[in-house]
Amino acid sequence: MLSHLGDPQEGVDFVQIAGSNGKGSTARMLESVLGTAGLDVGLFTSPGLNGFREQIRVGGRKIPKDRVGEFVERIDPCLDRLRADDDMPTHFEVLTALAVYHFAVEDVDVAVLEVGIGGRYDATSAIDPVASAVTSVSLEHTNLLGETVEEIARDKAQVAPRQAPLVTGATGAALEAIQTETQTVTVGVEDADVLAVENGMHSAVESRVSITGSDWSLETALSLIGQHQATNAGVAATLARQVAGVGSSVIADGLRSATWPGRFEVFSTDPMVVLDGSHNPGATSTLRDLIDRYEYENLHVVFAAMSDKDHAGMVETLPPVANAFLTRADVDRAAELDVLAAAFDGHAERRHRVESVQEATARAIETAEVSDFVLVTGSLYAVAEARDRWTRLLIPKNGASEVREQEVFSGAAFEDGDVTDVDHRVFSTYLRGDQAAQVQQRLEAIGGECVCSDAGAPETFVATVLSGTVHQLRELATSLAADGDGLGRLAGQLEGAVDGSSPTAPFDVSGTAVMGVLNVTPDSFHDGGEYDSNDAALERAERMIDAGADVIDVGGESTRPGADPVPADEEIDRVVPVIESLTSRGVPVSVDTRKAVVADAALDAGADVVNDVSGLGDPDMRFVVADHDASLVLMHSLSAPVDPAHSGSYDDVVEDVLYELSEKVFHAERAGIDREQIIVDPGCGFGKSPAESFELVDRLSEFRAVGCPVMVGHSRKSMFERVGCSPGERLSPTLALTAMAAERGADVVRVHDVAENAAVLRTVSATNGGQVERPDPRSE
């Protein structure tokens, strides 16, 4: 297949990671480290939680549909020949070819491949790696790899690169067998070339880790918790040094930024809710050690496993269970509930059989007290379905043009009986197959419409569009909430959406707030050098406040294309004096920074909000904001400063940005930031073309699905070149887009020209029947 594609593997540096356990986590951490170092990184892992496109990523973003279609057209003739030769490749082999092809087309600097099975004959071994690792070795796939740990270890050792030693976290007989095959760099707790040690918990969602080599060392925090993850981090750090000579501070930041969905993933701390895809006794034994780190009253377990697993062995390793919610993932291999109930006999005070993973998760959380622990485990399939509770978005599709009864029936008198429900709404979402069928049947039964399609949707989902009057959708929500079939969360989302309840920005403003831009920099794209003295900055801020600014955003580093980075101490010296002087002016103050240390200093100086254009690129940022109980503007960006070469490849720019921002919001919440304190910004211009930036604003109402206030930062940006406006001609299109954003529900607009934009917002408010509370300052 690779030969048919023109040998795309020859132009890419590959890292191959094998192992019985931990290879996916290690691959993810290595990707994060290399990305933090500024490299373009491809990542191929297995399995995907909800579809194969999740398994192939560049720059953290899954492979686009167009690229998959392009690959299928190219590979089909080859598959026809192989089929005729009775040599049809497996799904995994085709997927590996797709990954290699995608990485070559994207011209990545490094591609990280997680091995499927073993090493010697795995599909990923078609490439010639520049560095490789074997994370660990245990008895697995004995019918394919060998009947002893030593045989399996020798098979896995075949991933070793030609020009570098193999990095491994293996120990004992497995390590000895590997060392008969190749040179090694060992990673472990003791007696290893690289020591990787977990040193307790850094917070409820991170552990402390130290990694020490012969002439290098680092300390960091990991969201992937456990000594086994510390070892994996040591393997990833060693590989990063081999591949790209990455320094210790960058490795530390990259490791801390790494996440891996479904691997001891914390979704709540009150009660503690953890999703973990452990699916064998060894993994659940490690899981028990992690659970034992937390203080809790009762353990409630949602358990769904595959029929071919050692259920009794898995259950035996868990801590005592108060409530076991036994359920089935929606796959043919799922174990029956009676079988799982038998495994929990004597190990759980109460056993509950629940058909749906999502319903079981809901019941467990409802049962738990704040001091309890809720665990979803048994398989990654179960984790994927439980995760829907947090990740499913209900996206409004006609938010800017909703019909209101008071408008339709104005100008005449109607009897109550003559008035019908004409407020019609449309929403889109992704549901599991059975759920989609159930929602469709229920909505159509009460006169609404529901269209379902699995074409183009992630493999385990059905794209579902709900259409109906407010009355019909409320009736649907009531029906779903009452039946206890795993759709209660969707019912709550529907109720909130049709009732118009939505969060508001944390500023005391009616309507759209104005954030005034105050750049105390010499090189910002519009006003660089104009306000880089303290007196000039304060004078500018006073004018903006008088003109109607609701919040002042102070920035000390430019994010324009080509901007030079500013050292943190210099950025602090620029912004802190201004912020200290503004705290008595009666308006909230925001600091525009992507550095946690600058945010910390600014918040100490009196700032109320952190405007992070990097979307938590600094791994410590979320904890700094949480410690100060501050608000956070979370922007979607692919690079900051803006790098025109890092433009996104979107299937649907709005939907892609929505889901990626939603994951960032969860990440912030896990650090202790309340969702009510988070404002999302779709990031016009940051990794989007002008056309995509305009589409983000046009469909701004869809961002209500995230459950956070929405900010638009469009002022005088290069996107207006699309409408023929040079840098000096961008005020008029900025004002036009401000009006559009306000009409589409923007909670905040971030602008340079406060007076003009405030006048636009007053006009929009007046035409929408709102109260114009602030007079035009120029009328005085």
C-alpha cells in the first residue's frame, strides 16, 4: 500500500512505541512535548473512543474528512489488486497506511506511531524509525507473540531503530530478553539509566514527577497519574531528547500539558467522578492504587466489560463498592448483566442492573454524596459512552432568527384559542444509534421532526437534527427525563435551550459588553507604540471608560504574525503598573497574556480576568486562574503569536471549533475554574482563513452549546482584507461585524475603537427593544 502511494514514509521521521501497557499514554506525552518544542507532530494511536479519525492527528487535530476521501480514491485500485490476490489487508493495516499518508502530505517534522500488536510484524513496522520504545511487557496475545514474557519481549524489541538505542521501561526477564536483541536506555524507579519517580499528588488532578538522566533532570506535574505514568513520562522525555534534543524546561511543560481521554480522567471533584478504561486485572489493580490516594466515603462503580475479559479478577482488585451499576456498552462483545452481577457478588453492598451506560452513570452520580467517589470502568467502550454526558453538545441552528410569538401576533388582537405555538427551533447533536432512533420516534409522535444520518458522523454516532415548536421540544424533554433511559442529560440540555436560559459574561452589563483593547506594547498590529508609557496608557484607558468600555483588556505582548516573544519579566513590567492604576477606575480589568506567571502577577495587581489567546497553552495557567478565583477568556487558536503557516483544516469550522473549545473548557474546570467564570472566544484569525472567521461570526449563536458566554475579537483584523479594506480602512467593517455579533448573541466584543462600537451596540439594543442605559458620551 505504501509503495502504491509513492512511499510517503520516506519523507517523515517516525518514532515507534510498542508495549503491553502504556504505549498510548507515552505516545500522547511525546506528541505534547514535541509540539511544545515547536515541531509539527503527527500522532497515530489505538483505539479511538468514537471513531478512527480520532486515531490520526496532526497538531492535536483529527484527520479531516476530505483527506480520508482523497486517500480512499488513491488506495482503492491497490485494494482491488490485493483482494484479487487473496491478500486483503486488515482494517488496522489500511489505517496505518492512511496515517503515514496524512503525515507525509502535512509534511510533519515527526510522526509518533503507537504499535498495534507486538512489534516484529506489526503494520507500523513498515516504517524505519529514528527512535523507538518498548514501554512494558506482559503476557498478551500469546497465540501470536509467544507463550512467555521473554518471547513477547523479543518480538517487541524488533521496533528498535538502527541508529539509536531502544528506550524501555521494561524490567526483569523482559528487559533481559530485550537486551539480547538490541542496545537499550532503561527508564524506571531504580537501577535504570533514567530515573522516573512519582512524588505524590500536586493537586486533585495532577501528580508530581521527577525525571533524572545522566546529565539532565526535570520536575513537573502530570495529569496522567500514577507511578506507571511517571515511567511513561520518563520514556517520552528520553525519546524527545533523542529525536529533537528538547531541553528539560520544554519537556516539563510538554508533559504537564499532555492529556489522554479515558485514562483516569477526572470530570468532577465534588463528588469525585473518574472515567478509566481499565479492562484487565492488572490495570484495575493499578486503578485501585490511584483510588486509594483520595479520601471518600463511598465508592459507586459503573462497570461494563467485554465478554472475553476476566471480570472476577478485575472486580477482586477494586476497593469495596457501595453501589455497583452493572451495564452494557453498545457493542456485540459486551458481557451480559447477569455475568457482571455474579462477579460483584460479595464485593458490592448493592448491585443495580442498568441497560444503558449513560443511564448507569447518571444514576451513580445522583446516588453519590459530595464526599463520595464515582468510577466508570471496565472498558474503553464504557468510558466513551459515559463521556457523552459531558461532551455531547446540543447546537442551536436558528438562534439568530428565532420567531417570537409577540412579534408574529403584534398589530392585532387575537383570542387565546387562536394563538398557536409558532416559536420553532432547530438543534443538531450526535447520539448513539439506539438513542437517535428513540428520540426520532418520540419527537415525530408529538408532531415534531427528527432527521438522522450516520453518513459523515463519527463511527459510533448518528448525526441527529431536532426540529419543532418550543411546546413540542419541551414535551420531548419531559418524556426523555421521565423514562430513565440514558437521555436525561439531553432532556436537561433541551429544557435549557428552549427556555432561553444562557450564561452571561461576568460583567455588570445589560446586553453585549465592550472590552476595550489597551496595548502597552511597541509592536501591536494596530496601535503598537502609542500607549507604551504608563501615563499614555492610563489616559487611553480613561478615554475608553468614558466612551463606554465595560472592561479594559491590558496586553503587554503582541500576537500579530511575526511578533517577537517578550520575556515574562518584561511583560510583567509593562502590564502591572497599568493594572494597579486602573483598579480604582470602577471597571473590571483583564490581562491579555498567555503566560501563567504574568497572569499571576496581574491578578495580584488587581486584574479580574485573564484573556488567554493560547487556549491554556501554558499548562499552569488554569491553576493560576483557579487559585485567584478569577474569570478566564478561553480562545481557540492553533498558534500564538499568529503563524499564517498554521492554518486549520476544518470539516466544518464552527463545529470543529465548538468541540475543541468544549474540551478546553473541561480542562479548565478540572483545575477548579467554574464554568460560569469562563468566556469562550472562537478566535477569528487565529488559524482560520478570512472566510472561516466570517463564518464563525455568522454562526455565533451556535456557540451557546458550550454553555459559556461568548466573546468576539475581530477589531481591525486582517480578515477584512477579504472585503477590500487595507489596515487603515478597517473601522467600518469592524463596526459592521460588531452589529452582526451582537445580533447573533455575542456577550462581549473586544475592540480598539470603543466609542464607535458602543454606539453600534446601543443601536442594536434599541432595535431589539432593549433598554439603552448608557448615554452617548459625546452628547454631553
